[in-house]
Amino acid sequence: MSLKDIEGIGPKTLEKLKELGITSVEHLAEFTVEELVAVGVEYERAVKILSEAAQRVGSTKPKTAIQFRQERYKVFKTGLARFDEKTPWGGIREAFIYEFAGEFGTGKSMFAHQLAVASLASGFTARVVYIDTEGTFNDKLAEAIAKRFDADPEKILQSIFVYQPANVAQLEQIVKFEVPKHIQEGCRVLVIDTITALYRAEFVGREMLATRQQRIHYLVDWLRRHARTFNLVSILTNQVMDMPTGMAGMKTPVGGNVLAHAVNARFMMMRYNKAKPEGYMWPLDVPGMAPDVRIEYRITEAGLE
Ligand SMILES: Nc1ncnc2c1ncn2[C@@H]1O[C@H](COP(=O)(O)OP(=O)(O)O)[C@@H](O)[C@H]1O
Ligand SMILES: [Mg+2]
């Protein structure tokens, strides 16, 4: 199915879409009318080609509740045995947005590396896009984890595509236009470590808060579109802040309600004592998981165990 087959896409519109970086009907179907109008497609035409694209990719077809129940999701094991035992899907499942929040040094980046490698080593995905907003991507760590999973480190490192955007506009560009190119090559896992760092740096102060929230919302909405259209898994790490009200020492993930509602499974990570290489995570909001479950982990040079 190619863009040319869509009624209403003539040579001029095709050129415009290609310039924009839209390469497939599935990718086109993810856009909104307003987004196409913003790049110069006439309103009527945008409505027409999007409705046609939606039909072609089947997004206007219903599923029965029985079909829902019978749906089997692809899953990969994380290698953190307790996580794989205690989470409802027995690992990380497709088409979900995961969030791992915690203070610095709790092991978020380590776990992000581990999930990237584990998903490749198990054959769950052919590629991983790793968006590193804090400059902490570590190829040596990825290599050590690959060895732990008995995978060829060279092959694993070649399949992780690292982006280091400098600002929110670059991040949005990568998610909207670069990620779909990797998806075409078999990418089903996207990591963003951390999701909120660029927003906190760029939108500073109370008067910027509404804009910040809007832009975070916009980005996670794109992750949702990719999840729906391509079953993409997104692994987000997140920073925490002191709870505005409540007990001293209580932390909450940043990003507010917008992020809380957008992710499908949200975990908190914690280390009592940084002198010991251990910590635990628990579900803040995970469907089918009791909030009092503890997933303990040990920090090793090859990830969390
Ligand atoms: N081999 C190791 N053994 C024990 N602790 C380690 C090892 N390597 C790194 N660490 C520690 O693990 C923690 C996890 O770091 P990281 O994943 O970068 O945290 P975050 O991304 O949450 O800030 C750090 O405190 C680091 O000092
Ligand atoms: Mg980190």
C-alpha cells in the first residue's frame, strides 16, 4: 500500500508529504488534519486523504470484546527476574507506554539500557531507538548487558540507534519523523531517558507551566499514536520532585497529570541506602497489579538483577 494509491494524493501533495518525511500510509494515518494544514495541505484535501488513509489501515474497524479478550500480546523478559514474575504480562508487553521514575542514582538509566538490550537479544525487536536527553548513554554498559544475555555485543550495539536532542523541537522531530523510519525497519522499542529533562530546562517558571504541559502532552500523544498504529513499546524514565503537599520525603514523578494519564504502566524506583547496590521498584499505577507489590533489585555492572 503506497501513498500514491490514496485518492486525493496527486504529485504535488505526494511531494509535500515526502518533504515532510511521511513515507507510508500507516504513518500518514497518524497525523491530524491540523498538522497537515500546518505544512501547507489544503484543509479539504487533508480531511479527505486522512479519512481514506484511516480506512486503508483499518483504524475505523471495530474489534468485538471477545476479540479483545483473545488478544495475545508479544512480551519480552527483562532479565530482572522479579519484574518478569510479578508484572501482569510477565515482562514488557507490546503497544504499552512504560514509565520508570525515581531520584538520580536509583538505576533508571541502567534499566533503560537493560530493556533496550533485552528486547534485542530476545528477538522482540530488530532495532531500538534510544533517545538520550541527559547525555548518559553508555555503550560499555550496553555491551556488558549484551554479554550477560549471551548475545553478540557487536550485533546489539549496531541495532541501538541513539539520538541526543538538544531541545524539545528536536525531540518532537525525532519522534514524529525519525522513529517511523526505524519502525519500517522493524523497530518496536523506543526508549526516552528521561522524558521530562528537556521540558524542565526549556520551560522555566510558573508562567511557562501550561505551555510545558501542553508540549509534554503532545509528545506522549505521538507515542500513543505509534503504539496504536505500530504496537510500539515506549520506555520512559522520569525524574521526581517533592510532593507539593504531604509527608516530608515523599516524591512524585514530574510531568503532572498529563504524563500520569498518558502512560499505561508507571513504576517508582527507590534506594534506601546509596552505600548498598540495591533498591526496589513498585507500581504507582499499573493495571492488574496491587500497589503493595515490591520488586527488589540488585545493581550490578551488567544491569539490574
Ligand atoms: N557495578 C556497579 N555496582 C554497583 N552500583 C553501580 C555499578 N555501576 C553503577 N552503579 C550505581 O548504580 C546507580 C544507578 O545509576 P543510573 O542508572 O545512572 O541511575 P539514574 O539513571 O536513576 O540516575 C548509580 O548510583 C551508580 O553509582
Ligand atoms: Mg539516568
